[in-house]
Amino acid sequence: MAEIAIFGACHIDTIAHFDNNKHGAIDIIGARVDYAVGGAGFNAAVALREVGHSIRFICPSVMNSLS
């Protein structure tokens, strides 16, 4: 398989789950908060790795940030 370097973005998605019965409320307290990793570059790197390629993933990082 190929050795591939990918330059791209990696983001942390914050996903809040809440009760739909409170639609329209100003303040809704979620029952659960999940986090997922994403971004076009990250997703491409994962997909290529899953089919057997050797991947080097390079992305910018920022202090005090979730992306």
C-alpha cells in the first residue's frame, strides 16, 4: 500500500442531546453531551488508514482550542 501524507483539518464536534418535548425553551439542559473527532483531512486520513495505507496526518493546532 502507499505511504501518504495528508495536510488538513481536525476538529472536535460537540453534540448535545436533549428532550424534544421542550422545543422553544430558552434554556435547555441536555441529558448528554458527546464529543466526536472530524474534519475533512482527519476523515480522509482515517478512511485511507482503514484500507491499509500508511498515513502521516499533519494539522495545525491552537492553544486553548478544541480544534
